[in-house]
Amino acid sequence: MSNLLLLPVIVPLATVLILLLAHGRKWLQQIIGIGGIALQFTVAVWIFVVVNSQGIQVIQLGSWPAPFGITFVADLFSSIMLMVAALIGLMTAIYAMPTISDNRQRFSYYPLVNAMLMGVNGAFLTGDVFNLYVWFEVMIMASFVLLTLGGSRQQMNGAIKYVAMNLVASMLFLAGIGLLYGQAGTLNMADLALKIRASDDAFLLNSSAMLFFVAFSLKAALFPFFFWLPASYPTAPMAITAFFSGLLTKVGVYALIRFFTLFFVQNQSFWHPLLLWAGGITMLVGVLTAASQYDMRRILSFHIISQIGYIIMGLGLFTVAGIAGAIYYMVHNIVAKANTFLVAGMVYKLRGTYDLKAISGLYKNYPLVALLFVIPAMGLAGVPPFSGFVGKLMLVVAGFEAEKWVITGVALLVGLFTLFSMVKIWNEGFWKKHTGNDASDNKKLPVAMLVPVAILALITILLGVAAEPVVELCMRAAHQLIDPSSYIEAVLGKQY
Amino acid sequence: MIVEWIAAVLIIAGAFLMMIAALGIVRFRDVYLRLHAATKAPSLASLLLIAGIVLQFFSLPVLIKGLLIVLFIFITAPISSHMISRVGHLMHVRQDERTHRDELPEQDDDDQNIGPS
Amino acid sequence: MELYLIIAAIFTLAFLAPMLHKWFPKAIGWILASVPAAVFAYLIYLSIDIGYGLVVYESYAWIPSLGISMSFYLDGLSLLFLLMITAIGALVLIYSGYYMQHYSLKGRFYFYLMLFMGAMMGLVLSGNLISIFVFWELTSISSYLLIGFFHEKTKSRAAALQALLVTALGGLALMAGMVLINLSTGTYEIIELLNEREILQNSPYYLAILILVGLGAMTKSAQFPFHFWLPSAMAGPSPVSAFLHSATMVKAGIYILLRLAPVLGGTLEWRAGLSVVGLVTMLVGAYFSLTQKDLKAILAYSTIMALGTLMLLVGIDTYQSIKAAIIFLVVHSLYKGALFMVAGSIDKQTGTRDIYQLGGLFRTMPYTTVVALLALFSMAGLPPFIGFVGKEMIYEAKSIIPETGNLPLIASIIANAFMVAISAIIAWHVFFAKAGNLPKQPKETPFRLWVGPAVLSALSLLLALFPGFFDRNIAEPAIGAVWDASVSLQIKLWHGFNLVLLYSVITIAVGALIFAFRKKIIPAIQKFNERFFAIDFAQKFLDMVDGFLHLTKKKTDFIQGGVQRYYLMIIFVTASALVWYQLFYTRFWDFNSDIGYIPFYAAGVAVVVIAATVVAVFSKSRVVALIAMGMVGWGLALIFAFYGAIDLAITQIMTETLVLVIFVMIIYHLPVFKSFSRLSTRIRDGVIAVVFGGFMMGLSLKADYLNLYPAISDYFAQNSFTEGHGRNIVNVILVDFRAMDTLGEITVLTIAAIGVFVLMRMKNKKTEELK
Amino acid sequence: MGLILSILTGVLYAAAIYLLLRRSIVKMILGIIFLGNATNVLVFVSGGLTKASPAFIAEGQQVAAEHIADPLPQALILTAIVISFGIIAFSLALMYRFYKITGTDDLDDVTEEDEV
Amino acid sequence: MNDFNIIRTAAYIAFGFLLLALVFVFYRLAKGPSLPDRLVALDLTAYIAIGMILTLVFISGQTRYIDVALIIALIVFIGSVAVAKFLKRRFYDR
Amino acid sequence: MTTQILRISSKYLKPAFVVLSLVILYRGHNEPGGGFISGLLAASGYVFYMLAWNVETALKKMWIQPVPLMAIGLLLALASGIIGVAAGEPFMSGQWITVLNITLGTPLLFDVGVYFTVIGVMLTIMSVILEKVDQWD
């Protein structure tokens, strides 16, 4: 019973309010906005420490007992995600200082980022299906606004697609909730888990599970629901795109993992092959489409899709190793992927374009940028000793252990293609002979751009080199997910 | 008992009036005539229905709410019909040829802000 | 003994290299070389113990939850490789200290080179499969960076990409193989694996492991059909070729096979697979080397031939063959390293590498000539060089395999004869024949350029003449590590008159014949090649990549075509398909046709709403659609009211009205509907819509059917007034029981308001991007 | 007659999908509105249709009568209506902006390849 | 509750009339011909809705429904006014 | 398009809307109504006023501008939750006091917060949208 769990929602909300009242002054917005996120990060770490040492934390909002009111629950999985989300928020907000236009910073950027983090945090923490929907809406509403601010044709195009497809997803989600409530008579996740696991007829819940699956797949950009992502992500400024790439799809994935480990376990022979197929095709399609692109942002955007496939594969394996791999991969991917986007933003700042055909000579003139690109890129490609390698290894081991040969083979092959597209960026953008004047090609990048990238790169390295604590943590988190009895007990109390 | 009977008559009358109004907007020949049907009859119809309710479930709040409804309908219905007829006229919606007079020929002078732009 | 310190030292040096280069631009080669040289000396010192059977094993936990540790394992095999890496590495560093002087970005070059050296040493020192893999990938990456050193040339970039892709493909296979090994035996540790031979060979995954590990070795060691990256990789600077492509990286594949031979080897699959691959590679390498004009290309193909030979020897898998393999490994490293460096010097001094253009260098570059000739003799396998010893052993090994008869032997003789001929051709054309037009007037190279090859060539000679220490302390333990038996090795130049000697004589004779008739044979072969082997593997590979890109581009354009309707269409179609599939799978077709209480007036309103919906959908006018939509909204509000949802009905009416107002005020600014779609499009969309709507209808029918438990709402009815102090249960739920939902909801509204505000107020700037 | 509300749900969904697949952005947003309505009805229907009085506790009583409408789906739909109201307002503003920037209301005119 | 409840019966009859009215109005909405015609139809729909809600009061015996009618009475005209305003603008725009 | 009829009626209807909305807000916990409905109702009054006159005039008539109103509303909602925390219970636990036979509590405060937020939101949206329409006139 600790109100601590509320802070990740209340802190950003309060930040948003203060920012709304203090709109117009850039420096004030920066201080309050970034300070708010930093506070969130601290809170997230605190929650993590508490959860790690004392087990699953629960708060019954409004003192209403569990299945009736709304419950906030933090298990290891949520608290890891909370931490990573706040980290990415912090880094991108710092990165935004020199890159987002003044006008935006004065009025809308910081409140929206905080609001989106509020939604994300709420989604990670809530233990109630409908409440999850509400947080999803908070999140996507904020992301809508963040994404649509801008004036180009392409941006509008991306925005419309993003809005339309996400709304479809939301509505399917809501329909799923309606059916679920009609059938199971409760909305609390732990209660659902208890009731569904106890019932023989629970496989009849498949239809609402399917609606959830489609809705979350849309949010998570699984094949064939990913179209909005490459259409919209490349259109926003990089600080925002990086922020999105780290969080938006991952919340969808989080929901998938939460739902399909906690209570939609009634018909495993139906769901797990489906998830595996979805994951496999997703990773293949994403990476193949990425390979053909020449726009850095689009390459990276398509990559997000392929990496989602890995995570879903981990879920589809449904073993402790698989889910631990999925969690690890998710953490790694959030960090590394956001970082590559931030580096792409640097490239844009230096060269004024994202088109690889027009970018050249970065390697020679900007070795630091090259280094900062290589680390997350190799991380994504799964080259040891960076974080991606450990994630891939965990998934491959899990896949082989579960004797799912095809998908594991696909996962390995996709690693090769990922490497290919990263190297393509490197070959074209960095190694190619500089077409312009070398002598004048020595722009300085602002420190506020370099610092977040460097920190994220450091994390990528640390996740790989000092992987043990993280891997062990993911294993424990996966244990909690696979065997939810501790979750249920924490939420519903001893009496169940 | 007698109250119930009166109330019943009032509802049926109100509903019937409503139907007549609807029939009116189907049968009448142009917008302006239909507006008559669509504004006057329903106002009366709701008055009747509310009277029925007040009779049947008499209490002070019900009376007040009923009066408010009637009041609001009597205020707002003319506003909307006024706007609709105005716009119809401005749009040159065809009048039935049997209408004798058009009191607002082409001009629209009480509207200061707007001119053809 | 802290083995990790060796690798750590190299890596530290790697990171310091750019700075060192800045501070000591002249002496950088010497400085960097000193560390591997010191390591070499230390290893020689160690080898005394290793010679007596000492094995060093250290293990440091890395990811214990996955059973992965960073462990180091030094036995004879590792030692042999380490010695070669450090020796050639030190010499190459000295060499490149001069060679690279005039290139830009040298600091990074040294960094990569040292990184590679560290990775390679890590690879051969590792005692854990995963740490082997880690270093394996690191060698791929650093070799990519080295091969692409001249990165402003398109060709270099392509070559680097090719090498990386091929080796990375192998790396993935290797990783899969290693995971499978772990799955069968439960360990990644080499030292534990050595006892698991039985288990592994009886494992159901044995064949898969073999293929996967073999694939890894084949790509790294440039075996047919993955050999093509090696000649392309000659686009890198010569020191890189001398280091990577003679002794180190290309031998990594052989190393991993030798390392795992005690565990995986000895089966028919192992023998057959490796022998066939090795044999083909050997012949391909030898054959293609003859027609090349570029000195480095010749060397590259001859390397392929040597690698094929090694693979064949490993595959034959007898004591003799392993012995031959180890010796030939050393032999080849020595002469090939020297020759690559010489080739680099010649290129540097004359400006060309075309052997038919070169000539007469013995006059202008006497030291280089001597050094090169020594190495070439070793390559040709002439006595008294160790190359001769190696070849003798190979023949010996091949002549006593029972299963395959004489085929390997004959192939080997042919291949070696080619080598003899090539050595002769190089020697003649480069150093003695009349020179063509050289881009630069050659003059002797400085000491730093010829000392490296000189040392290697000298070693070729010395090891053959004075084999004692080498035999006892280096070769024997190495063989012992692979072939688990007590080994006693005596390298002898002279075996007496026997069959093997005859084979050697035949080889040299055939080689001499080829050399003598080269003017006829080479054009003939070339013509033959053009007709029958007109396959440029490297080009094919690039074409494949291009084709792949083209294909994916096409596919992307098809999938991600940019038109939103198609996206939505695919989404709806897939969603419908999934739900229908699920309905089918769940075998639940019996819908509940009587879904509850429906009074006639509700039904009537519903019918009108349906009709209004149809009007809204098909109307040609926006305003009509809007009005119909308003009617739908109110109809729904009525239906809500009929079922007792008062607050809901009020809210629905209010929002519907306000949406109508907003909508009308916005389409103010937009043009009227045009009829965009053709009839067929509409019918298609209509079908999709009906299918989707159909299953939603089905789901709503099913909804009431399954009621697992009584709903939780009774609690609200019980406690709303007593605990929540409100008689309006819905409102109490909204502001008390589920107040968090409402908080989120008003947050959404606030954000939406901010969004609308910004969107409507924003100036119409062209682009608002990064400044 | 019992089917009629289910049919209504289906028709609303079908209408929404059909409108979403049109080229005009106005129709697309109409489609979004219909989708929201359809979902609300679906939730309402799945909550159970019973002959029940409104979910109020009568004056002078501590607990609700036996047969009241299930208040929870109502609260959920109410929240959903409000949320979709915000979203629709936003999409309408977006529509305005889209038209101002692109000069068209035809979604097919604008694809991802457009570079300004 | 006896079998023949006069108020209830009357309310059912009233509902019949109101539904009929709704159908008529819908006909006008679908048919047009002019936009103001449809607007009139929309306006009348609101009144019919009020009528239905009031009739529902009789059937259910719950006076709380009157609130719904009150709100409808208060708010619907804003829609008509807005649409009318729009139509005017549109017309001048030609 | 505005007319005299609209203008005059809006003058009288706006206060009627606001008063009625306050009544509905107050009764919301026990009778149909509540923060959202009453907020929309109050906002509708102003929207009608905007339609009849123009946005500027309508906003001048307001004591607090829409955007701060939103923030205040959210703040009230948040505060109502934090009161529960201050009382040592989980967030949003209802705290009730009875003054003169009227039961007041944090959920009511929350409802008031919703009320203000909704008014602020509606008027923010409507004002920027109707502004554009005013510009056309």
C-alpha cells in the first residue's frame, strides 16, 4: 500500500499543469520539463529498487478492494519498463533543447512529452484492462499532437495515417474490453487471470483475445499492421521520433506480453503458433523492406518493425527463457533504437538531409559521430559485445530449446540483414567520398546533442559487457510473468 | 384513476400531434411550410406530454423540470426555425408557387456583418 | 598466469593507437610492434612448459545465468596460432609503419589493426564457445574496417561489404551451431566439451551442428563456394592482406575445426564433408590463380588453394593428416605473409601489381628480390625450405587414406604443380623478365619494408634446417591438442627415396612444364574459362545483393505503397480473417440469437438508426452525411436511454451535437465531395465492410452467451451510497470507484485541446524541422 | 427482433469501415465517428441487455434495487465517448490543417514519397 | 401490477405514433430535396426524441428521464444554428 | 451569420445554461448529471454566444480564460486525489465531511475539477475553430 506507485503518473501530470501555466518562456519550459522527467526517472529507479527488494508492489486506488476499484501494480517487468521509458524521455528531452524549434519548445513540446510519459507510465503500472485503455489514449493523444505539429505535406500524410490506424486500434481494443467484460464480468487483470485460469469454458474468450491481439499488433506494428509506422515516424523531428521509437510500439508489445502471459493463456495451442508466425513474418518483412530504403529515417523505422518481431517471438515461445529474452531485447532495443535515431538527427544537422545518396564523408570529417553511430548500429545488428548480441543469443537459445527451428533460423537470418542495412548506412553515409568542401566541413555539434547519445551508447555497451545483472533480472521478471501467482496474490490479497 | 385517464389522453394526444407534425413535413410543399409543421406542433406536443407527466407523477421537481422544458422549447424552437428559414431564403430554396407573398425579396438588411465576398 | 592480460594489453594498445600515432608519427610502427613482440617472447617462454603438456585454463564469469563465461584456454594449438599472430603481427606493424606513411586517417588504421590482432588472439585463446564467437564477430567487423580502409573507392567499400556479409553469415551459422552444442551437452566450455564427445556425436543435432559449424569455418576460411570474398578483399592495403589473409583471419575457420575436431571429428559426415569442400576449394584456388595478372590476386587464389588443402587435411582426419595440416599451416603463414608484404612493397615502389608489366626488379630491388625468392621457393615446395617438408607430409598423409583411393593425392599433386608453376611465373616475370612501362621508376625499399618478409622467409628456411625447438615445443603440443595421442614429431628434410619423394619430383616436373609452356597454356585456360567458367563469383554476389535490393524495393513499394486506404484495407481484411479463423478454430458457431430484452420502440429506433447510417454512408453531400450522422447519434442516445443509461444518453446527445458543430465549422473550409471511386472499388470496399461488420455482429451476439462469473457491478450497487455517498451509481463509479479513468480521460481532453489549439493557430510555415 | 441491436452494431461497423476506406478525408473522419459509435454500442450490448431500471439508488434506501442496469459498462462507455470526443475534435483540426497544407482533401493525392 | 395498465398502454400507443413520426422525418431527411429541408427534419427529430423520452417516463415510472429531455431541449438548437450558419457561408461562397 | 434574434436570445440563454449547469453539477452525485455533462452544458452556453456574436466578445465575457481554466480543473482533480494521500490512505481515497446536513467530499471536488476542465477544453477547442469562421465573415 504505497502511494509511491502513483508518482510516475502524478509527477508528469503536475509537470504538465505547471508547464501549461508557465507557457511562453523557453528556458522555464526547459527547466521544468526536463526537471519533471528527471524526477520521474528518479521515481522509476526508486520503484524498481523497492520492487526488486520487496516484491510486487500494489496500490488500490481510492481504497476500493481489488477487483472493484482500479489497482496499480508494479512487478519487475513494469518497473524495468518504467525505468527505461523515463530514461529515453530524459535523453530525448535533453536532445530536443538544441534541435526542436523555439516556438514549439515555448508552447507545446515539454507538456506533450510529459503527458505522453504519463500515459506510458500509467499503461505500465495499471492492473486494470479499461484503465490501460485510458492510458493508451493519453499516450496516443499526446503522440498525435507531437507528431502532427509541422507543416510539410509529408508530415500531414504521416499524421493522417498515424491517427487513422491508431484510432482503429483503439476502437478494436475497446470492443475487446466490452466483450471481455460481458463474458468474464470483471476488468481487473489479476481477477481475470484467476477466473480464466479456473474456467473450462475460457477458450471461448478467444474472440475478445483476438480483438486485443489485433489492436495491440496495430500499436506494436506487427505484420501486417505496421504501415503507419514507416509512414509517420520519419516525418517528425528526430528528438520526437526517437522518443516514439523507444516507447510507442513498446507499450503495445508490453500490453501483448502482459495480456498473453497473465490471462489469455486459455488456448495456448492456438495462440503461440500465431504469435510465432506473426513475429517471424514481422521481423522478416521489416528487415527486408529496410534493406531497400535509402532514407536513413525510413531504414531505421522499418527496422523497428523487424525488432518488434524478435520480441513477439520471445513471447510466442512462452518459456521463461523466451520471455526473458523478449524483455532483455525490448530494453536493449529501446535504448539502441532511440540512439540510432538521435544519431540520424546529428547527421541531419551536419548534412541537412537524410538521403543516403546525398550524405557522404562523415567518417573522415566527423569521427566522433561515426563512433557514436557504430555503437548502437552494431548493437542493433547483434554484434558482440554490444547489447543486441546478448538479446539475440537469449532468444536463439530459447528458440532452440523450444525446438522452434524455423523461427529461430529466421531470427538469425534477420540479424544478417540488419547488419546489412546498418552497414549500408555506414558505407553510403560515412565512408563515401565527401562531395563538398572538406576544409569547411567541421561543424560543431551542441553538447546537448552529444551527451544523450553518448550516454545511450554507454548503456548499449554496458548492457552487453555487464549483461549478467540485467539477464538475471530479466529471468526473474520472466518467472513472475510465466507464473503469475505472486501477481494475483499481491493484487487480490491472500484470500483467493 | 381519473388522473391516469387524463394523463393517458394527454400522452396519446401529444404523440399524435408529434406524428402529425412529422406527417406535415412530409406532406407540405416547401421548406417554409414544413418549418411551420416542424416548430409549432412539436412545441404543443411536448407541452401536452409534460402536462401528462406532471399530472401522473406530481412533485415539485417534476413540475419545475417540466416547466423548464416547456420554457426552453418555446425559446429555442423559434431560434432554430428562424435560422433555418433565413438560410433557406438566402439560398433561394424554391418556394411553392402557391405562396403569395415573399416579404423579403432578395435583400437581407438586418445582417450588417455579411455581404457577398 | 593471467592470460586475459595479454588480450587486454593488445586492446588497450588499440585504443591508445590513435593517440600514439599523433604523438609519434614516425615511430608508431615500432612502438606498436613492441607489444606483440613482447607477447611473442613471453609465449616462447611459455612454450617450454606447454611442450611438457601444460594447459592453462582461466575462467571469468560473464553471463552465468546463460552459462557463458569469458574463459581462456591455452594449449598447444592456441599457442601455435598465438605465435603466428604475434610474430606476423609485429612484423606487419613494423612494415606498415613505413608503408602507410602517406595515407590519411592512419591513426584509425592502427586502431583497427590492433583491434583485429586483439580479437584474433582472443579468438584462439578463448575457452568458451560463446567467447570464441564474440571474438570471431569482432574479427569480422575489424577486418571489414581494414579491407575498406580506402573507403572513398567504391570498389573497396563493395569488397569490405562482401567480406563482412559472407563472414557474418558464417558467424550466424556458427552461433547457431554453438547453441546447438550447448543444447546437446549443456556447456559452452571447451574444456568440458572435450569429455562430451560421445554425447555430442549421438545427439540428434549432430549433423546440424556439423553443417552449421562447417558453414562458419567455410566462410571465414574462404572455402568454395564462399571463396570469392578473399580476392576481392585485396582491395585493402597490403599490410592488411599480409596479416589477415595469410596467417590469421582466414585460418580462423581452420582453427575452429581443429579446435572442435576432438569432439566433432572422426565421423563419416565430418570426413566426407570437409574433404569434399577442401578438395574442390584446393582445385579451384589453384586453377584460378594461374590466370591472374594481379600479383595480389594470384596470392589470394593461392591462399584459397592452401586453405582448401588445409580443409582437406583436417577432413581426412588421420594422425598423419593432422600433422601435415599443422605443419602446412605454419608453412603457408610464413611464405604467404612474406609474399604479401613483398607484393605491397613492389606495388609501392613501381606503382603496379601486374606481373606481366613488371620485370627486372632484381637489379633495382635486390634485397626484396632475395627475400621474395626465398618465400617463393617455400611456396613451390622446394627443398631445403619448410614448404618442402609441408608438401611431403601432405603427400604422405594423402597416400594412406583408405576410403577415397588416390583421388586426393592426384588432385593435390595437380594443385601443387600449379603452385610450382605460379611461383616460377612470379619469380621470372617480376624479377627477371624484361620490364614493361612502369608508372614509377623502382628503387630499393627501405629496411622497414623488407625486414618483415626477410624474417619470415628466413624462418621458412631455419625451421626446416633446425627444427628441434619448433618440433618439440610448438608443433607437437599443437598436434597433441587435436589428435589426442602422445605425439613425437621429427621434421626431416630427407626421408630417403620413397614414393613421397617421387610425388614431389612429379609435382616439380609438371610445374616446370606448365611454366615452360605458359605462353600457350595460360591463354588456353583463359579461353576455356571464358567459355565454361564465365562466373565471377564476386560479381555474382554483388548482383545478388543488387537483385535482392531491387526485389525488396519492389516489394516495399507494393506493401508500403503510400496510399492509406490500402493500408486500412489490409488491416481490416487481416483482422476479419483472423477473427473468422479464430471463430472457426474455437468451434463456436452457435450464436445466441435471443440476446435479451428488446422493447419494440428500441427496435424501431434501431431500424431508423440503421437507415440513417445508410443515408450517411451513401449521401453525395457532406452536410447531409453530417445531419444523418447527428440523427444516428441521437438515435443511439435514445437506445441508451431505453436501457436505463441516463447519463450515457445525455452525454451522447451533448457530444454528438458539439461534434456536429465542430464538424460543420471545419468543413466550412473544405471543398465539397467529389465522387472519387469507381463502382468496382466501392463494391470491393463494401464487401470488406460487410465482412468486418458481419463478424462484429457475430461477436456481439456471442457476447451474452458466455458468462463466466457474475459481474463485479453488484459491489457498486451495494456500496455506492454507503461508501461513496452518491445515489447516481454511474457518477459514483466515474468520480470515485474508477476516478483514475476519469483523470486520464480529462487529461486526454486537455491534450486534445492543446492539439487543436496548436493545429488551428499554427502559422502555415513550409517546414518545421531541425533548425 | 432480438437480433436488431446486433445488426445495428454490424451495420455501424460496416459503415465505419466503408467510410474509412474512402478517399475523401471528410468521409474518413465520419468513419472514425461511426467507428466510435459502433464500438460503444458493442460494449453496451455485450454488457447485457436486460429490462432494468436506471442505475440509481432510490431516496431513503441504502442499496440499489434488485434490477438495475449494469452501471459499469455505462461508465466505461461514458469515458470512451468523452475520449473519442477529444480525438474527433483533434482529427477535425488535423483535417483542417491537412487541407490547408496539401490543398487537397483527397488522401490518395498524398503519399509517403512526396518530398517538399 | 395488474394486467391492464392504462398509462402503460397509452404510452405504448404513443410510442407507436412517435415511431411513425420518426419514420416520416427520416423520409424527409433522406429525400431532401434542399438542405434546409433536411435541417428541419433534424430539428424535428430532436423533438421526437424529447417525446420518446417523456413517453419513456410513463413506461418506466422513472421521473429521472425528464432530465434527458431537458438537456435535449436545451442543446439541440445549437446544432441547427451552427449548420444554418454554415449553409449561409457556403452559399455566399459560390 | 448572426442576427439580432440570435444575439438577444444568446444574452439570456448563456446565464441560463451556466446556472443550469451548476445545478446539474451539484446534483450530479445523486441524480443524472455530473462534472462532464454540466461542463459541456456550461460550455454550450458560451459556444452559442460565440456563434451569435463572435469569439472575441465571448472570451471577454469570461472571468478566466479557457487554457488556465483547464489547468485549474486538472489541478482540482489532482488535489482531490492528493487529499486522500494526505490523510494517509491511497491516492483518491474519498474523504467526507458533513456540513449542515450536506455531505461534501473529495469525489465532489474531483467532479468540480472535471467540470472546469471540460469547460476549458470545450472553449479552447471552440474558440480556435470559430475564430477561423469569424475571420471569414
